[in-house]
Amino acid sequence: MQIKTEGFVIKSIKYSEYDSIITIFTRKLGKVSAIAKGARRPKSAFKAGIQPFSYSEFIIFKGRSMHTVNQCDAIEIFYSLREDIFKLSYASYILELVGAVITEDQTNNSLFNLLGKTLYMLKRKNIEINTIVRTFELQFLEFSGLKPNINSCVECGNEEMITHKFSHREGGLLCEQCVGKDKCAVNVSKHTMRLANYLLNADMKKITKLKISQFLNEDLSKITKRYILEHTNVYKFKSLEILEGLVE
């Protein structure tokens, strides 16, 4: 059976001298791994459309043991992301996140659209990368069904908190009475929580130039990254290690 679908290439690995196996986040099929025969040949018609980040239209043959890419037409290859090491690293991190939660035969149009918007925004000039990445992380968690409770105590529902403690293990804020549930809960600013709520509901296209202070960015980042690692069963992100090396 052949399926025609748009998709983002999450990963491409060498399979043989001339073939590649690509992992695609498709609109119609969810995550798909398929062999692209001859894709590594110099004049292959597949070459541009199967690179990581590429947004392409695929015709995929669903075999019993292995799917095959029968046709691939690139729509957007996001070449400019490869020209900036910071954008490349953040875009790679975003692909790692998506690849960690999507599954075969399970579509997620909200996450699919979010990925597309984020990559398109990242390729623009004069943008605030931190704003885009923090927004993606929060909306990614919501669309993946992993959203933390950031409006009230995750244990008792109390909305009137004097101090804010965030529990990665429990999945959200803990009030003064419930903070004993997790001795590893970390302090987080109320301004950071307000920012998180704003970004969670923001239109990615309208906030690309919104500058977040260094304090708020670092405070929110320490919450989201650790929470993501805790709830996606991923132990580390290679792309973030590269970024940490660049900013040291």
C-alpha cells in the first residue's frame, strides 16, 4: 500500500553504500522509518528532501518488514539553519525532542504544526532564539500530553502560593503545605511562572522578537529542560551538549 504524506525528516542514517534509512514525522502516519534506496548516490533525486530538518512530500510504500520511500519532493530544506551553529544546535535539539515522543501510527497534528512553525521562525534573521526555544519546549509538553501544572499546587490545587517550588517528579508547583512531598523541589520565581503561562498560549509567529531577560530565560530553562528529561525517558540531548560547549 502506498501513502502520500507531508513530513519532516527527523533523522537520516547510512544503511548501505548508496541507501539511507530515514525517520520521518509525517502528518498522516506519525513516525515512520523507511529506506530511501539510492539516496546516497551523487545525482539522487532524494538527496535534498531526506536531509534532517527537510520538509518534504513523500510517497511511502508500507511493506511488511520495511517501509520504502518511492518518491520524495522537497518543499523546504531549511538550509539557512545549517549556516548558523547556534540555530543548527537548537534545531537539532528540537528534532531530538520530537523524535523522543512521537510514535508510529499515531498522528499528532498540533505537534506537527508546532514543529513546522518553529523551524520556519528559527530560519528568520534578527530573532530571539531563546524566546522561540522556550515557547517550543512549553507547547511541546502540552501537545505531547506532558504539560506540568504551573497554575496551582499539583497536590492540593491551592492557587494562592506565597512562594513557588517546582517539583519535576510530581509534575508541577507545590504550595507551602505540600512542599514536603518532594524535598528536591526547586525555587522558581513567580515572574517565571507568569512568563511560562504567557508563552504556553502565545502565537509562535508573533513573539520571535520578544526579548526575555537572562534571569527569566535561565530560570525557565532550568525548569523545562530537567522536566523534559524526567518525563521523556531521555537521559541527555547531544545537541545541548554542543551548545554548552559553545557558550563556555
